[in-house]
Amino acid sequence: MSLFEQDRFIVRLQQRVLAESKIVACFLAGSYGRRKEDDFSDLDVALVFANESDRENTWMERRAFVQSVLPYVPAKSFDAVHIRPFFHIALYSNGAKVDYRFETQSSLEPNPWDSEIRILKDSDKWAENYQAMCARTLLPQPRLTTEELIHLDERFWVMFWDVFRLLLRGDHDKPFTVYLELLHFTLPPLLRVLPPEEPARRALLQATYQQDTRVTRQHLGQLLGAYLAARTAVVQRLDLAFTPHNTFESAVKRLVERWARVD
């Protein structure tokens, strides 16, 4: 049995969906679909309904459904419609995390992320045919427009400068929140575009924040260099019409390098 009892969950899920006539198909996607899961993998479960009415009725009872899969394991679940419609996340107290997708046969479009799935229930080979169609679709290229990069860049400089000036003052607490906002706003769009093997991407993952404000100032100098390298890589990779303000940026880099050494 795996550390978080995923195997037990899958058996129980299959029993549950086979007994539910409204669910015409059920499959696992993600790492379980690819057969590359480990003890810490979450489960991506697709519940497919024949029509909108059946989906709506089951969606109304989604929390009861989640608990019925593992009835003796306390669970907390919540909607994540900000990610996609009819998306429900369950956290089971045995350690399992399960993402439930409530789909319909007509609305579930073939996509490359479902090209490898583990089918737990199928009616008239619908899931099998769906998987075959997904295997013929291509992964979309991640995009970032010039306008989006300009907006990101402007926000980066404002937040970076706020953090660095407060650290120079010797303030540790106040700039921490701004630093988190800086990372949250800046890093995800760049990381989505850059492939794992890109050196500029790896440098972005070295973010840190310490009690010693001088150490953090020195790190911010490294983060600035990593950001500029990643931005350049994104511009080249996506062929964006972005023109950096080189004079300003060079001057700021010199200031940051000099002030980072101030005790």
C-alpha cells in the first residue's frame, strides 16, 4: 500500500462510479494516467456525464460524493471554479489530494493533457475513443504577449525598488509582504514560458528571504540578474517587440550592487 493510500482510493472510486448510473465514464489523468505516479502524487479524476442535467444534479451533491468514496476518512473539499468550471478539490485526512473534474460528453473537448489516461469506467467505449482523439492533439505553446510583458516589467521594477529601499533602511518585516507579491506576480508567467532546461529559468528558482537584511539585499541583486536574464530569454523565445530601458537598468544594477555591500 502506498504512503497515502492512493491505491485504496482508486479501488473505492471505481466501485463508487460503477454503481452510479449518471456517470458514463471515469478516468484518471495526470501522473496516474501516465503511470508515473509516486507516493506524493495527487489524483486528477474526470467524471463524465451524458448531459448537463446529470452533471448539475451530481454537482449539487459533490461534497457528499467526495465523502462517499472514502466514507471513513475525514475530508475537506472546496470548489475551484476560478481554475475551471465544475472543478472540486478534496483533501482527505489520510494524505490524498484529489482534483475532481465534472465533465459532460459534449463539452469535454479533446486535449493533449488527456492523451494518456487510466480508464476506470467506460460506456460504449466513449473514454477509449476520447483518449485516441486526445492523442492526436498537440500541446499549445505557452504564450506571453508584449503588452503582458510590459505590464509585468513595470510592476517588477516598482515592487523590487520598494523592497530594496526598505531593506536598506534595515526593515525586515515590512518588505516581506511586498517581496512575496513580487515573486507571485513576476515568476509564474516567466516560468510557464521557459522550458526546464533553460538556465535563466533555473536561476529564478533561487528565491530566498532571511532575517539578515544585508544577506537579503545581496540576494535581491542576484534576483535582479536572474529576472533580466529570464526576461531576455522570453523575448527571444517568443520574438516579442520589447525594448528594455538599458540606461536605467544598468544604473539600477550598479546601485544595487554597491548598496548590497553596505553594512
